[in-house]
Amino acid sequence: MPEITLPDKSKRKFEESISIEDVAKDIGPSLAKATVAGKINGVLVDASELIEEDSTVEIITSKDEEGIEVVRHSCAHLLAHAMKQLYPEVKLAIGPVINHGFYYDVLLDKSLSDDDLQAIEDRMLKLAKTDYNVIREVVSRKKAIKTFKERDEPYKVALAEEIPDEEIIALYHHEEYTDMCRGPHVTNTKHLRAFKLTKVSGAYWRGDSQNEMLQRIYGTAWPTPKELKKHLVQLEEAEKRDHRRLGRQLDLFHFQEEAPGMVFWHPKGWTIYRVLEDFMRTKQIESDYDEINTPEVVDRKLWEESGHWDKYRENMFITEIDEEHANEKRTNALKPMNCPCHVQVYNQGLKSYRDLPIRLAEFGSCHRYEASGTLHGLMRVRAFTQDDGHIFCTEEQIKEETKSFIELLSLIYSELGFKEFEIKLSTRPEVRVGSDEVWDKAELALKEAINNLDLKYEISEGEGAFYGPKLDFVLTDALDREWQCGTFQADFILPERLGSTYIGDDGEKHQPIMIHRAILGSFERFIGILIEHHGGALPVWLSPVQAQILNITDKHSQYSEKIRDLLQKNGFRAQSDLRKEKITYKIRDHSMQKTPFLLVVGDKEMKNDTVSVRARGGEDLGEMSMKEFMDLLRKKINSKK
């Protein structure tokens, strides 16, 4: 006779064991219809799971975050079911949930086309509309292996063989199709209606390039067709805003196979980079940071001392000097991060408590090996520049430094067009260094600093770095996508490993706290985010060309160049297009380049010593004197719009 406690603290008693589904029915038919899973004592389970003793129970629907993940995971299984019907010879690997959707990796001789995707999706919908029951069966590892050997599914066999003996193995039966999964899954395909297959890409089995290349089929799923439609519109808009496409269209940068994951910046793209760098430099100087520069190639000895050689070597680019040619043998690494080098700068000379805090900043060039399959335009590269900074301070100074950093970050994000951001505080993990007393102080300092600024934050229990707690700052762009950019991390261990000290007011040596901080994260990735956020139409102050002068005929060329020179002399980024093309063509071309202002000059303008101004978006601002236009341009730049 289990007694069930619901989230509202109400209680219900039942004469015998009862499933989550039946509890939902007991509460009401509408809830029962929407139920996709449940929680028993906080553990997410299938809706068919039986409650056999007194428990706290929560009903999960597709409106819940966990519920929509159940729907998406179930759609992955539905995809596999459809694949088996359409391509009986297909070998199935894994089908997890991802952000906004799911995928399934398959081995198939045939390369899947867009038409094939549509056929698979149609079969999925046909299957789903039969409203068949999905049956969960708990089995032994031996039975799981036997099941998939009989079904000729080598990848499933390999997965089953690796499952520890003590772990529960569940098979999910979709009519004639069977899959293996931790679950939970929907108990009936009636919950699977709003889905769409989106694309196919390549993926190595287990992510290892030494293994077979599989086809990865991506899909998205939502609680309702309306939400699916909204997401597909958003995807379409994201495609239009893709920084890689806009990078080509706007002539900003390119990549090529001779330097994978490394950016070839074109003049316009490099202008954006330099303007952003100058902006960040000014803000950091105003916040009492001292800018430094450290070597890109550093001997392995330093990386061994810092711990990176053991923990991070697989992601480092290693170089060796051959003593046969250089009279020395040395192993170096391109720095994957700037922290150990910043400690070396701090360590030069004796430091007093009166010197602290010491704030060091560097636009540090870093290199990290990323698998070729993970590279993604500016968003995931091998060579990048961090807006890196390190603060050396006492424990007592952590709170004030946290407050100052968040204020600086808030100002910068706001001026870059991001008015809101989320803060996530990650606390001590199980495996960590430093005393509980120091962790208590550091975590409390971070919390108090955020609270004093009246900012909301989430706590990620146990997600801190082993060397200290951290704050992550997450931006939301114009398409409601989240980007983790800024970070603020307290480090108790690296100063100790690398021998950093200061003389306290007691005359004794003490170890400083080292705070790792970044606002943009990396210039490359942040520029990619900015391009997509603004759809390529960057604010005037960031635009590589702020004004383009367009002559109507050749006789206006000299006047056009005069206007260009005047703008450049006054610190504006201006160009003149003297091509022998129709003015309508030029206007259309530079509108596609998303230039903020187009200045048309013809007979009237040359006579009146004026320009006719068109704003981005096609708005005709009329005829202006150059003083009027420069005042307008300066106002736009100063407003950061």
C-alpha cells in the first residue's frame, strides 16, 4: 500500500503497486494524456515504472525540460526503427539527445541524400501515428549481447560488452525493432509527432579517426507542431546569419586545409579584430590592468611544473629542436593558455601585500589541438587569441575583485549589444585542492559579490575546477541561443606549484590567490558570435567600412576621393567605389556588404559641396553637408549603435 507524496505536498494512497502513468490518470485525464515520464524520489524513470513503496513522485510532461529530452531521445529510437524498415542492412551505433534535438549514428553503404532524409522522416511519422507501445525490458548483460548478436548489430554488441555487471541494462522494444538504452523513453509513440530530420554528416565510431566513418543523422523534436515550426524558422534565420557564410559574403576571413582551424583574416575582418582589441585594451587600462606579452613557444619544463604536460599534453602542439642541426636538444610547446607565463611575470621581483592586487592582462595567442571533425569556423579553432587576465590577490581581496570584474564585464557586454547575461557559480568538486576553509572563503566571496550587485545566478554544485570555484557568464544572442564567454576562476594551486609568494604584514611569505578571468573568451569566437548576433550588420563603431562613397559618373571621381580623404582624416573608416558601374548596382552591392552609410555624389552634390546619405536598410536621409554627416556618424559611433 504505497503512499505517494506529490510536489504540492498532497498525498495519495493506493492499495497496490502503481505506475507513474496510473498515478497521472488518478490525478486527471489531461495530465495522464500529457505524461511522458516521471520521477520517483528524484530519479527520472519511464512512465511505466511501478511505485511499490512510499515515495515522492513527480509527473513529467513534454512541457518540462526533462520531458522534452525524453521525447527527443525517443525520436532517436523512432528514427532507428524507421531506418531498419527502410534499410534492413543498416548497422546502428548510438542515438543520444543533443541541444534542441537528437542524432543517430549508422553504418550504411548508401550515402543518404535530402530525399532519403525526407523518406525516413515520412516513415517515422507513419510509425508514430500507429500509436504503438514502447516496452521496456530489464535484461542481463549476457542476454543483451545475445540479442544483438542475433540481430547482427556489432556496435550494440560492443556497447553491451562494456557495461559493468552491476549496471542495469534495459532493452526497449518498438514492435519488431529493439534498442538498448538507459532511458527513460515514452511508453507510446502518440507523444512523437512534432519532429524533423535536419541534416546528415560524417562521424567516426567513438569519435576516433582510426575507426569506421559512420553517417550521423540529425533531427529536432518539440512538444507541439507550433514549437517545431518556430524552431525551424529560427534555424532558417540561423542559416542566414551563419558567420561562415557571412564571412565569405562580407570578405572578412577564410580557412583552408593547409592551416586547419586557423584564420586567414582579410583586411575588413582584421579591422573588426583591431577595433575590438583597442576597445578591450582601453577598458582594461581604465580598470587598472597592466598589459603584458609572453612567449608563444615555451620549454616543456614549465608545462611540467604547471601540471599541463600531464593533464593537457594531448591538446598541445609540441615542437622539438634537433641537436644535430642546432647544437641543442629541446622540447617546446606552443602555449595552449597564458596562465603559467603570467605567473612568471608575477614572480619577477619581491612582492609585498601592499602591491596586491596585481592585475595582468594579455591578448595572448594560444594554440590547442582540436580534432578536425570538431572545427567550426571561428567558433572552434586551433589558433586563437584570448582576452586573458590574471589577478594576484589575497583571500580578503577576492570579494572586491569579483565585484570589480563583474562591473567591467557588464559594461563591456552592454556596449557590445548584449544587455542580459546569466551567471553560473560552480562550487567545490569532490576531488580538489586547498582546505575547506579557503574554499568557504572563496565561494562566499563570489556569492556576496554577485548578491551585492543584485544579480541573479545559478549554482552548479560540484562543477568547480579542482583548483577553485568559478563563475561562468552566458550570453543570449538575437536568436535566443546561449554562448558561454566570460569566466572568473579562483586558483589556489598554480601559484603554489610555480612558487608565487608575497610578503605579508607579518613579515612572512604567503601564497597569493590567482584569479583567471576572461570577458570575450577568444577574439575569434566572439567575433563569430557578434557576426551572427547582428546578422553581419555590425554596429557602426565596429563596422570595417563605416561610409562608402559612390560616384554616379567618372566626372564625380575626384570629388568622391576628396570626401573619402576628409572622412579618413577625421578618423572615420571610409572608402570610395569608383567602378564604372551603374549607381543602382553600386548601391545594391554595398547594401549587401551591410555598410552602415552610403554617400552618393553627383552633379548636385558636387555643386553644393554635399553628399546624399542612405542609411543601412535603405532609409534615405537626404542631402547633407559633410559637417552634418560627420556629426551624425560620430554620434552613432559614440552611442555604440
